[in-house]
Amino acid sequence: MGTRWHELACAAPNVTVDRCTKNIRCQCCNSSPRLDELVAGRTALNPCSSIPADEETDVHLFWPTSVPYTRRSQSPSLADGETTIREGESAPDVTLLQQACTSPIYTHSLRQCEIRLVHLASPLEGDLEGPVHAELEEYNHDDCPEYETVSYTWGGEEDDTTRCKPVFIGPYWDILLQTKNCWDNLMLMRPSSGQRVIWIDAISINQKNHTEREDQVAKMGRIYEDSMRVFVFLGNDIVHSIGNGSYPTRRKLHTLPREAVDGDGSGSDQTGLFTLNFLLKRRYFNRIWVVQELILSPQAIIRIGSSEYRIDPQTSRDIAKQDPRWNWDSTAAPWLQHAGQRSLMSEGTSSLLEMMRLTWKCQCTDPRDKVFGILGLDDSAIPVRPDYSISLEHVFIGIFAHCLINLKDTRVLSWASGIQGGNNYLSWVPAWKSSAAFPEPTDTASDVYKRWSLEWKREFVRQIDRYRFDMEYYTRKLQGIKPEPGVFPKNRKWKERYQKYWLQEDSQARKDRMAWHDNASVSAESGILSIPLVHLQCIQYQPKLVSQIDGFSCYRVSSQAPAPDEDSESSMLHDKQSYLFFTSRTADLDDLTAAGGEHLFILDKGSAPPLFLILVEIEKGIFSLVASCEDVFYTHIS
């Protein structure tokens, strides 16, 4: 049975609902929907079932289109809207593809400039238990229609994504099965009279039309931003029913108790109200899509008990004023403090990579939505459009390349998987399969160094002198990593006493040289990164762990073969040799590296502090990233 249950000849449907039996019947063709049959063939919503597998050999990267990808044989660039067909393939029939995506409910695909709104009808004859009915209408988004958006989770707290509840659409009352949580949401939102105009993803987007889905997901940030408000549904267990014709009381969120007064952990205070801390632990607040929905909407309404609680840009300040002890960072949803503020971060600190870090532990059914779900929050000048046709690996290589090269965020290399990633990742890419792909917020390396140095013996630390090296620039192409073929600059012979070296580069040469990001690219076939670096020195001896503090490890490398007892600080103080020190987020580097195989490079960031990288040559001209260094300095012990 399809979505339309009328006789084919039924041209003037007249649908009625029996208030007692809830039976639905068309008075014109005398047909009734066979809901039991339709529900029996129900399926669970599984948006990630069609995720392409990761490529085993060449990755064939092309997304995002803003990333400078290089190919072995560069073909002519295609203008916007052009496509290319591989040899032996026939061009797809666009008409047939469009027909396959349409139905009695979705008669045509939305254009990129359009939005589909749901006109949710009031219950027939005031029957609150009656079926859910709505009309669908398409609008030009630029015409600025007035509507509310909806924020919920398809599966609810039980994560039940089975489509088992009917929503009736249009004059024919075509059937669109939805999850129970979506249906409960619509039942609650129905107006007492007339219609309520809403945008809800499960209905406003034809989920079987992948092109339409990508178009709408790409503009979802604008959809929520342009709405009058977002209605938040946490589940039926949070809502108390009210009588017909009654309306929920309206309150501000800061009036909701934040901790249980009775301390029994039930989530309610002595008046029976749910507490904010309890609600923030619900599955809803851990979903990735919810973040942009509440951040971008100008106002949010949450139905809690028999009241509607309002969230707006003033909410965080109201809570702080009422309860100075309240700390958002200690809650299960610290991002909620930015609700209604149009940005997940403080003004002037917008960063796509940082937003990924802040939301990394949020959950999503489709793992690609770890990236796609926050693109609406990115206000950079280089927009990125979701593409659900690509693999998970493609998504993360592409977005990290975009952050590094286009957004010039070198923390991609600082947080890269390096030697610890093994064969699971490209060495320059963060460990996106891990829940710990991004480091927790911590002090800068320089702050850690200050505390670290205080822990050392005074007579030793006194002799540590740190210098910023303005190195002579050698043009080295590092393909993720790959310098140009040739001999590295010879290691500088360290003197018996430490001597400060300043290798000055001609100022005009610095001006003429392109910035590192202007000369960086990624191989479309292999994912290898090509980036200009400065070679500083070979690391001839194995690094030794000196100290660990706040997520950083400090290592030292000797300028000559270490003595048998070189690990002890006392012997080190009596040595007359130079040492290279560096701090890194990579732990156990002394066990993971071999003596003599690594090289120390510098990524020259101009006026910004340089980034130091330890690389190992895996084949001629091809390097792998071992670890990034937050700080590098030399000392001579005499």
C-alpha cells in the first residue's frame, strides 16, 4: 500500500474522522487507509545506511571544492554547473531521477531558493486524540515567510527511529509515517484553532531525495536563523497535559530550578518541577544538530511540565546574575550558554576547527554530521556545502585540509595523529575516528613551560636560554609530507659553549616569498599534503622524556652520543654538550621513535610564532609527521 489510499478515480476527496472509533474514510470513494498493513512494512530511519565505504587505495578527493587539490594529470577546470562523464558511461536521465524522488506528497523537488513549510492543522472538532493532519506549501525563502522551526530528536530518549505513526498530508490525507517522538511533538504543537506554520526536517525535506536533502541541509543554518523561534521538544515524559482550550504558562529559563532541592537525584525539586541540570543530561542535548538549531534561532521555547520556558540571548546573563555559582562548563551541555547568540564562540574567535572541538562529543546517527551538522555555524568567507555522496574519510580529510589551507588554522598539524595514528590516518590529519581527536582546553605551551621550569633544579634551569630562530629560508616542498629531492642543509656543529645564532633572511626575499598557505596543496589521489617548510636539523639521537605537565611532554635530545647514565639529571649537569629541548602533546615519543631517523622542520608563519614539526622520511622525498612541537629551545651545559 502506498501513501495514497483512495480509488484512482477519486478526484474530489472528502475525508472524515469518526470521533469515537478514529476511523478515517473518504466520503467520495468510500475508501479507508489500511494503516495496519502500512505500519507492518515499517522501517527504521537510517540516514547513514548509504554512506560510501572509505577508499582502499586512491581516495579521489574533490570536497570541499575550495581546497587546492592537485592531480597527476590535471584536466581543464569545469565551470559552475558543468559535469564530467567518465569514458564508457552514459549521462543520467535527469527527468527520471527527478520522477524517482517525487510522490503524491512531494510533487516536485525544491529549488535551492525554496523552502517547504508545514501548515499544521488544529484537531478536528477539538479532539486532542484525533489524527495529525497538515498541508505542505513551498515558498521562496527570500519572500521571508513567517514560521517556527522545531528542534527534537527523531528517536527520542529511547532512540526508537522506527516509522510507526501516521501523519496525514494534503486534501487526500496521504500517509507519511513518522517516528513516535516526531508524532508526539506534532500532537503537542497543534494549535487549538486554525493552523500553525512550522518547519520540521522530517516532513519539510523529502528525505528520499538526496539532492534536495543536501540543498536544504546546506541552508539549514539560515532556516533556523530566519525563523520567529524554535520549539524544543524533549519528550512526552517531560510534558504535563493541560485541558482543552487551556494554554501553558510562560516563563523564562532562569526561573527553572537548577539543582534538585531534595538531593534524591530524581531531577525534580520539591514542587515537582524538573531541574535544569537534570534536563541537560538528556540525550537531546547531546545531539550535534541541536547545537546549531538553538544557537542560531533568535529565541527558543521549551515545554517543561505545563509551562513553556523561553531561552534568548539574555538567558545566560540572567542565570549568572541569579546564581553566580552556576558554571555552564560543568554541565552536560556547556554550549547552551550561547543559545540565541548566533555564534558558538566569543566574538572575534570564530573558528571551524574550534567548533568541531567543542562539539566533538555530541552524537549523530550519520558520523559525517560531525562536520555537516556545524557548517551552519561557520561564518567564514569561504562557505562549505555538505556532500552526502562522499565517504567518511573523504569528509574529514577534506575539512581538515580546508581548515589548514583556506582558514590558515595550523592547529590541524598541532593536533594531528602523527606517529601515534599508525596506518589508520594520514599523519597530518587529526585522529577523527577517536573520541579524543581534539585535546581538552589547556594552557598554552609557553605557560606550561613557565610552570615546568619552576619544577626543575634552580642551578639547571638558570642555564636554559630560549631563542626565537629567524632561520634562513630554504624552499622545501613537504607533501604530507614531502620536501624537494636533494641534500638537507648540513647539521650545524654545536660549539663547546652555547652560542646564539641568528640566521637572517634578506628582507626583500621575505617580502617576495609567498605565504606558506599560498603554496600548499593536497594530492587528490593520495591525500598527501604539500606545504613549504624550513629544515632546521637532523635529530641524531633518540629523544628522552624530561617532564610531563598539563598534557604536554618535554623531551631533550643530545648533540652527541649519550653516556650510559645520561638519563639522570645529575650526570646531565656535569656534561659539556648542547641539548635540544622541545615540548609536544605526543606522549611516549621516546619509545615511538628511533635514533637518527627524524628531522626537525619549521613552518614559518610570518609574524606569528612558528610551528615546529618532527618528520621521518618513509621513502625518498616523502615524509610522515611524527609529532608537532609547541616549543623548541637549545641550551649548553658547561
